[in-house]
Amino acid sequence: MFKGKITVIGAGNVGATTAYTLMLSGLVSEIVLIDVNRDKAEGDALDMNHGMCFVNPVKVIAGDYSDIKGSDMVIITAGVGQKPGETRIDLLKRNADIFRNIVENVLRYCHDDTILMVVTNPVDILTYITYKISGFSKRHVIGSGTVLDTARLKYLLGEHTNVDVRNVHTYIMGEHGDSEVAAWSVTNVAGMGVDSYCKKTGGCDDCKVDKQFFYDKTRTAAYDIIEKKGSTYYAIALAVRRIVESIIGNENSILTVSSLFEGEYGISDICLSAPTIVGSDGAERILEISFSEEECQKLRESADTLKQLAKEIGF
């Protein structure tokens, strides 16, 4: 049974904003912040506690690894950040060694019923490393995956169609990064393809969607934000909250989290994203949807890219 305790490892921009977003959500009763910079974690906890009279009371503390005990979920956001002009894959070698140490410390204090969520980039490889090191059920090791990328594409299409973004349905699959795949074959508004919707309603900025333009805008969105302000953290924190919400509420929501593939779409032994049922047991089932053959092939190519990188670092 979910007791409502979550540990966030890493009190940088993403970790602190995630903790704050969870505090505002009312979803949990206790949040532990862990960071190598203890003063930063303590400052964030104190800052949040000073606003406690304005929200549903939540216990927020700065702790160490021993404080993980009793956590239902451990969310890992720690690691070195992405530099301007640097791809997520470039981060891999810099983050892999750091991450091994983090996961080994986490395992000293959590049990195999704990759900581990990886947010640090490159998220798919680090999710795979976490799965391999932990020995946990594949359902209990998930990455934030392309939940944010999917939200970015929905936002762009919502702006284009002048429709509430929550009524735009689409997926970004594969790697959270340069080889990600847009599932245009199932993208729709009110059950209609976007081009059809625009033609029938006349309410769009243009009657035809420039798919390459929207894909490129989605894929490079993080680079644009990093160039302007150094890092991204608001939207990813909200994406993490959405995943947590689905797990706590056992919603069986369909989200594009990253998890281990075992034959789905012809892919095995790597973590990447596809529409997945997310509930109280974590990533409960990867759905095999009838995407176009071209999209499935690109998904497999994305998996091959990640598998090669995993091999290069000994996984």
C-alpha cells in the first residue's frame, strides 16, 4: 500500500522543482531531499516548509541515503547537467559512473517493492543501468522517458489547431533525445487526423500540418531552452508529477514512460519509451499499437542506437 513517502535524489533545478511540484500536489505526506550539497537540500526544504500553511501539510526534510527507508518511490534527478550545444547522449559517459554510485547507495535502504524513477539524462540508458544494477522487477524501474516530449508536441499542435492541448492525442516514442519518433499515424484531434480536422473546421493556422517542422521543434525544444536560460525544469517536474499521480492513484493511465522492452515491436533488452499502462505497480504493460511500419522501424533504430551506447559502457 502506498504510504505517501517519496525521496528525491538531487536538489538541482529539476530535483528541487520536482519536490516543490509534489509538495503543491497534495499527493504525498512526506518528501525527502538528498543532495551531495547538503546545504542546498536543507535550504530548499526550509524554503518549502515556510510555505506549508498555504498547502496541504507535507513533511519536507533534507536527509541522507538512510532516510530513504520506507519510501514508496525514489526519484533520481542527480547528475551533471546538459551544457549548451551538448546532446543528451554526450552526457552519458559523464553521468554513468556517478549514477552507478547513486543506485548502489539507494539499494542499501530500499526494498524491491519500491518504485525507482529515473529523470537524469540520458534517461533511457540510465534507466537501463538502474534496472541492471538493482535487479528489481522491470515494472518497478521506470524513466520519465518521452512524457515531456509528447507534451511538447501536444502543445505545438494545440497552438496550431486552436484546440485545448488536452484534446490533442499523439505520442513521441523511442529515445528521449535525438532519435525520438513522432507517431503521426495515430495523431488526432477528436478522432480525426490533424490535417482532416483543420480542413473540416477551418480553425487552424494552416490547413496542412508541416510534420517535419513540428517534429524538429519538439526534438530541439530542450536545446532552445538551455540556450536561453541554462536548463529546463518546470515542465519536466510537471511530467514527473503526472507519472507519480498515475502510480499513487492506480490510474492505469497511458504514458510514454521509459521501461524495459522484452520483445515488444521486435525490441528486447533496452529501455526506451512507448505508450505504457502506468499504475500502482509501475510500468505495468507496454502497448503494441498499430503504428505505421516506418514509425516501427524508426523505433527499432532508436533502440539499436541506445543498445550500442549501453554496450560501450559495459551494459
